[in-house]
Amino acid sequence: MLQQEAAVFVNPSFCFFRVNIEGQMTQFAYYYIGIGSGVLLVSYFQIMFWVSAAARQTQRIRKTYFRKVMQMEIGWFDCNSVGELNTRLSDDINKISNAIADQVSIFIERISTFIFGFMVGFIGGWKLTLVVVAVSPLIGMGAGLMAMAVARLTGRELKAYAKAGAVADEVLSSIRTVAAFGGEEKEAERYDRNLVEAQNWGVKKGSIIGVFQGYLWCIIFLCYALAFWYGSKLVIDSKELSPGNLIQVFFGVLIAATNLGQAAPCLEAFASGRAAAKTVFETIDREPEIDCLSEDGYKLDKIKGDIEFHNVTFYYPSRPDIKILDNLNLHIKAGETTAFVGPSGSGKTSAVQLIQRFYDPKEGMVTLDGHDLRSLNIQWLRSLIGIVEQEPVLFATSIAENIRYGRPGVTMEDIIQATREANAYHFIMDLPQKFDTLVGEGGGQMSGGQKQRIAIARALVRKPRILLLDMATSALDNESEATVQEALNKVHTERTTISVAHRLSTIRSADVIVGFEHGRAVEKGTHRELLERKGVYFTLVTLQNQGSSNIAQDEISEESEEEIGFKLGDFKRSSCRSSVRSSVRLRSQSKLSSDFVPDFVSGSLKIASDVGTPAENSLEKDADEHKESASVARILKYNQPEWPYMLLGSLGAAINGSVNPIYAVLFSQILGTFSIPDLDEQRRQINGICLLFCVVAVISFFSQFIQGFSFAKSGELLTRRLRKVGFQAMLKQEIGWFDDPENSPGALTTRLATDASMVQGATGSQLGMIINSLTSIGASFIIAFYFSWKLTLVILGFLPLIGLSGVFQAKMLTGFAKEDKKAMEAAGRVSSEALGNIRTVAGLTKERSFVESFEEKLELPYKSAKKRANIYGLCFGLTQCVIFMAYAASFRFGGYLVRAEGLQYMLVFRVISAVVISGTALGRASSFTPDYAKAKTAAAQFFKLLDRVPKISHTDGEKWENFKGEVEFLNCKFTYPTRPDTQVLKGLVVSVKPGQTLALVGSSGCGKSTGVQLLERFYDPDEGKVLIDGRPSYSVSVPFLRSQIGIVSQEPVLFDCSIAQNIQYGDNSHRINIEEIVEAAKTANLHDFVMTLPDKYDTQVGAQGSQLSRGQKQRIAIARAIIRNPKILLLDEATSALDTESEQIVQSALDEARKGRTCIVIAHRLSTIRNADIIAVMSHGVVIEQGTHDELMAKRGAYYKLVTTGAPIS
């Protein structure tokens, strides 16, 4: 589009012939009316098409990126943090969107005006234009250097933000672990360290942009000085140009240079978009080593299920220096049940993962019915396999849908039958919503035992040809286990079954038992054959029997020694998993039964709810729906510490805004010089004006740099502060707040990633540009009022129309921004759930389902973007149109004033020049409206979070010196906030004195874990009290209380840092030295293993400890609890993931650690609690009997039945 200024003075006679000046100005007014009408239409289409195209492109990029990520092999996820991937999906792609939306159209507009301006210049005077063109390479060179520097710095900034996003994702996914160990402050600091790095890169980027902007405008104004000086030579000395031609050339070049300068912010957006796109498109262009969505490969007509390992050697991609499988040769016959046993880290699970083709062997091959797995269609292969893990993953949908994930198109009758076989039917029917009950994120609304039964039903409904069982009944009570084990034994028929187990009773009847050691199959045979061999299996059985037999000798003397060993082994919880567990993040997993103290939902120390369905907090949601957008004043208040920078930046912006109006005055003065008859005086004035242009150039350089640096600094500091305080505010919320699906880790990390950067739309560099524009408008109108207040008043009459257009645009776009935000959070939840549980998703071949769900969530933002494009285009076009109408009115009325009131045409020219500049500034200011609308909406979310008062305060409460550790539950009744229709505790009464050990036993879902959650003050009871040393728990300081409690869980959560740092996490109150770490590691039987690693205690454990086996993770968690030295110790099957030999050593260490401490043990394996001072048997939220082991055996009640027969507790 031809910039409006060019049309004004293309007629060289205009300025110098007063003859019929009103007629000529009226003619120009008509031109402007025509141009304004055309601009309305053209500007609408310009913005609407580009913003719509950008929305379509952004949607396509998001879809393509997510689809490609879901295609990647599991090994790729071992090396890429899920938190970083989610940040790429939100923040990085937003930057790409910003680079390809209206910025492209504005850039094209600026460049086309630049080209057209030079064309006008060449037509009017090619010599003068060539002189100006000669300076252009300086501008181009500066722009090129700036673009390269900004792209590089943006890349580093985004990388730092991705790391911060990964930290936030990890912490929020493990919030219960963080809360239990009082790690909130430490995690906020860890998050902030990455923010500081990103902030520093952002400030450097802003400084470079400021230098370039200053350099650009300095060159432009020096170019004006050169052009005017040389042009005057051509007019005065050589007479090659008339004054009118000079003005025409000068205006053409002026418009060209000005638009080139105004294109600079577009280059910044392009550079940021390119840097963000680099990483995104690298992923999109990467070809996966194992394409999980590939249609290639054979599908066999007939499946027997014969599996064979041929000289298989395997290393994990993330740990290429550690050999996991070493020349493994193993034949698994079709239709047989084969059990894998062996110490922790021996390669059992790695072998299972190769069967699923999560990885390919480095050497050798794995075959199915003689066919290399690599030659088979991967989706078809995995559809043959059903897997039940110790750590079952459920998805955030209903129970029925979770089971339906096992096999598409399954009927409700099949689902019911599967739940009956998995002993899940009765507990499901007791729930208010039955099969429609939502399980929550990661199954968080279910207990561990309930989740495992649902997962087993999902595997049974799949009717697989190959069944993989990894401690499939580990989280079940004895009654459930017996029922489910029988069901699993039935489905073994005509299936190839592989069972990985430590509980040897579950594999005694296996057709073949394979003993693993150091990545090799060292022995193979039946149970009796291996006992006779006295090898690995014999050692495991002997050690296990030694731990189990003591409890039974007095009560069940009639049974044979071997039978005792295996019967009582049923109470054992010694699950083992192979070496490097490479799950990127087990965030969505609710890892323990509510029979245990903590249930790790979202990979966190979530002590599971026992039964029920999630319900929404309608009051809070309604409040959110009607939440108004935040005021700019409050946003700026958060920038208060940076006010010195903002004032300095505002000063720079104000100077920059004043430069153009001053230029208008200087330029109008040029017209007067040509009417001076004295040539020497004429030359003197021209030289003076040129010198003033040079002064303005130098001032512009420094003021542009000051504006760029100051607002970049203040904007980056605000972004960092908002992210930090937002993250801290999240960490201060009570645990119940995180149970709300709206506050899932995926949604929260999306908020942190996008909201803070959007707030910069009301601050930062955008604020500088707005101040620049407003100052320019203000200075222009001051000049205009000074020279002709009448003409200026006419022009001011058009401003309300522009204001109304801006207000309407901001209001509409704010509404769309709210819709977008909610929809993108929903998409973030889908991506977070899928990527966090990628192994389960891949194992169930549900990649396409999640891709479709993600794409469906993107439809609403896309439709909203199309509406937004129309509103934005219409308002933008209207604003531009009104500006041209103002020009038309000023020309017509200016002509009248020249004729009727004798106003000098030079003064009219000055007023109109000021109007041109103010109009340009208004147009520039209106382009910031979308960013402003987004900023207000994003800020409102932040302030809503910051204003929320947690229901359990971290700041109030009493502390005392002599903490004893006495705990008493007095008639506690409790209902989870998300399940108000299901009461979990119905009057819990139990107590434990200082130094005593209390053991809680009972069926899955009876309320054991809920009681411990109340002790940790994750929740407060609805009725009754929890007394700590005689004080009500609600009156005790939360950080103080939790500092007195240590916990060892069946499924520990480790953080993505070194082994030493994970052990240090046990005590965040002071700095732990390496000697203390080593001592704790030795006590936990960890030290020798750590010393075999290349980096020893500096070894990185990976996300959620994914680089370690389960047993190794467990020992680190035990060391973490030991170093805490708590007064109250909570033990939840603390040795369950250890091999038998390590278990006995660690159990001794834990027995030693229990001395002198109040200890609460939750267990199924009764040999670990026989010596407890009090054993409390729970059922349906109450204690039905309690006493010592001997007292309860003498009563011959529920506990006696549990010990002797494994009968259910009622």
C-alpha cells in the first residue's frame, strides 16, 4: 500500500504557487477520501488473511510437531525432557506464530512503501536518490548482523526457558514429594536459576536490538542531512532540480527510510520466530529410529508366540557406557509361562522392553516365530502384547474408557467380564458413578490396589497373544491377589506369558524360570530343577524363606517348610525391575495403593485417595469464569522494582517520540529557505538545518539504545518475577488444589510458559513503543495547536473514532484470549499426559488416539483465531481509514483557512506534517492492541493465583523445641474435596506414643493412606482431630511438622539431578556434606553400587530416576530418609523394590533407624510388622481391632484370618 504521506506532495508546484491553493487542497482531500475508503478494505484483508494464515500454520505446526514426537522411539524420550517438549509446544510455537502473523503483513507493507518511496525519488531526481541509496547497504548490513545475533540469543533464551519448564513440570508432577521433604524453597531457587539464565540472554537481546534501532535511525537522519545538503546544491548551484522536485524526492526518500526503520521490530519478531522454529523443525525433520506410527513391516497371518533372543547386546541410548544385556541367548516357547528372576539391575525388564520393541538391540536380534522384530509392523506387533506393570498407568478419563484402551470397540459386557476376572467389579459398582467414574490424572482418585485391578482388567480385555506381567499383583491385598492370580493363570492358556517377579510364590508354577545376572541368562529350568541346582534362584528362595518363616513357625506349624516359605511369601512385597528404567516421566502414575503411606500420583508423593470420583469445585470455577482482565496499573505495580529502568526507558521513548515532530518542524523550515532571495543566507540556513539533522541523529542513537535496553531489562525482570512468584504461589497451595484437573501439571506448566511472556504485551519493549507513539502524538498536536488551533481541533474530532475502535478491538480480543487460554491448557493436559506416560501409550498402541485428541483440542483456538482475525482486520482497517479521513478534513479546512483567514501555507504544511506523523503513530499504537489484550488476560490468571489464600497455610502455626512424636487420631472423619459424595474416614481412632511403632494393615481402599495424609497435613479432617504431641494438627506450623517426618515409600520419586543431590534432598534445612551422604548411602546398602558408576555420586539419575533400576532408586530414597533424621518415620514397604539379599541388609538398617522414633508402618508383608508395638487393622475408614501381634492372634479375629488364610478383612 502506498504510504499516505507520499500522495501529499507528489505535485512539485504545490508548495510554491498560491494560485487556487484552496482548490488544489480540496482536490487532495478528495484523493484522501478515496484512498481512505480503499485502505479500509485493503487493511482488513491484509490483517485478516495473514492472521488467519498464521493461525492455520500454527495449528499445523503444533499438530505436526506433536505427531512427530509421538512417532519417536522410547530411547529419544530418555534423552529429551518431557517438560522441555511441552514448553516447545506452547512457548516456542507461540513465538513462531508471532513471527508469521500480522508482522509479515506489516513488514511487507513497510518494504513495499520503502521500494515505492525510492521509485518516487528516482522519478523526481535520480542523482539525489542515488546518493541516498548509496547509504542503504549500511542499513542492510546492520539489519543482517542484528537478525543473526537476535536469532542466536533467542535460541539460547528459549533453551533456558525450556530447562525452567522442565524443572516446573518435574516439581509440579512430584508436588507431594516436594511438600513432604519441605523442598518448596529449594525448588523455587532451582527454577529461578534457569530463569536468571533466560533473563540474561533476553537482556542481551534487547540491548542488541536497542543498538541496532539507534544505529538505524542515526543512519536515517544522517541520510536526511546528506540528502538535503546535496539536494540544495542541485537546486541552488546547478539548477538541476526545482524546489518542488527536491521536495518530491525528499518526501519519497523520507517515507522510504522511515518505513524501513519501522520494519525493524518485525525483524526482531522474525529472528525470535526463526530461533524457536529451529528446534521445533529439527524435531519435525528427524526420522525416528523406531517409527511408532509406521505402516511398514510384515503382519503375520498366524501367530504361535515363539520368542527368541539371539546373542543380544544392549545399551540404553542415554547411558551408552553401561552394558545392560551381554550376549543374551534365550528361547521362550509359545504357550508357556516363563518367569524372569534375578537381582536388581540384572536386565530382566530390559529384555521385556526389547520384546515390546521399545528399543532395538545394538547387536544380535530378537525374533517372533523366527521373524526379526524389526521386520514386523510395529503397531501390529504391540497389539499382540498385553502388559500389567507394578506401576499401572491410568488416564484421566472414566474407568470404562481406561479399560477400553486395551482393545478398541470392546463391548460393555466384555468390560464387565474383565473387571470380574480382575476382582474390580464390586468396588466399581460401589462407586456413585460406577463405570463412568473419572479416575483423575494418573488414576489419582483411585487407590493403588484399585488402579492395579483396572490395569489388569485392561490387559485381560485385550486378549493378547503375548502377556507380560511385571509384579502384576503387587499392590493388591491378599484376597484380591488370590482372585486375580487365578484369573491370570486362566489367561495363560495358549498364550506366551513372561512374568518378572520377586515374589516367588507367583512364579512357582511357571513352565520355565530364567535366572538373570549381569545381563545374561545364567540358568533356566523349573522350580524344582533350579532348587536342585542351587544357583541364583536357590539363593533368592533361601533368603526369602529366611525372612518369611519366622512369623509362621508359632501359628502354622503343621505346614512344611517349603510351603510356609511360599505361603508367607504372599505377604512379601519384593518387586524388582530391571536396570535402567528409562521412562521419561511416570508423572501420571498413581504408584502405590492406598494401603501404603504414599501413593505416587504424577510421580509424586501422593497418598492416594481410596475410592470415589472427581468432582469440580463449582464455586471456584464460576469465579474463574467471571474473572475480569487485570488492570494495567497492577501489572505495572509488579514492575515497581524496575521503575528506574522504566523511567529511563520512558525518557528514551519520549525523546524518540519527539524526534519525528521536531523533524516535521525542521522539514517545514526547509520550504522557507527556498524563498530567501539572499543565496548566502539561504546556504547558511540550509547548513544549519543539516547540522540539526546530525544532532537529531546522534540523540536518536542514544535514546533508541536507552529505550531498547531499559525496557528489555525491565520486561525480562518482570517476566522472571512473574514466573517465579507464580511458581512459588503454586508451591504454597494445599495438596487438594492440585487434585483439580484444571491444575494438572500440564496445565500449570503451560500457564507458566505462556502467561508471563504474554504479560510483556503491557510492559517491556511494547510499553516503550506505546510511550514512543503517544509522545509522538502529543508532541505533534502541541506543534499543530501552536501553529493553528482551529485546524488542529478539526483533526482532534476524529480521535474518538480511533479510540472507540481500539476499545472495541481490545474488548473482543480479550474474550478470544480467554477462550484460547483455556483451550490451550486443555491441549497442554493431553500432551502432558501422553508424553509423561509414553511407554504405556506406546504399549497400548494409543499414539493415534492421543494425536487425534490433541488435534481436537486445537480446533477451538483455530476457530477463535479466525474470528479474531476478522475483528482485528476490521478494527485495523477502520483505524487506518479514520486517519486518512482526518487528512482529508485537514486539507480541505486548511485550504479554507489559507483563503479566508490568510493563514500561511507553510504553517498549514507544518500542521499537516504533524498530523501525518501523529497518524502514523496512531496506526503504530493500534497494532499493539492484540498484545495488550492478551497481556491483561494472562495477568488476570497470575493475579488470581497470587490472590488465592491456601486452605492450609504454610506461614501460620506453632513450633516447639522438644518435639516428641506422639500421634493420636481422634474420631477423624474425612472426605476428599474432589469427591464430596464419598466419605473415606468414618471416625478413625488410633494413637501411637513416642518411640513406638504403629502398623496399619487392611484391604485396599480402607483408608490407611488417607490417615497418613492427614498426619502430613496434606489435608485437614472434616471432623475430629489429629493430635501431634497433644496439639491439634491444624494449629501446628506445616513446615515445622513436615520437618519432623521422614518417609520411605514403595515407589520413590527422584529428581533430575545427581545421586548426591537426591540424597541431600532428605534435609533441606542445611547444607549436607559428602561424608554424611556417603554414610547414609552405606547404611542403605547403596555405596558399593554408586562407586561402580563412572561419575559415582555425581551420576545424573535422569527424569524421575529413569536412568536407574527400581531397586537402585529405592536405596537412594532410603538414604534420603536416613539423612533426614526424623522424629516420626513413615515406612511403606520400604524394601519392596530390592533384591532379596539387599533387602535383608536394608531392612536391618531400617530396623535400626526405627529405634527411638515414632514409626508408622503400612504393610501387606506381615513379617515386617510382627514386632510392632501396636497393629491396627482397618476396614471402611475405621479401626476394627488393634493390639500387639500376639494379642491379635489370640483374639482370632480379622488379623488372625489375614495371617493364617489371607481372608479379606471385614
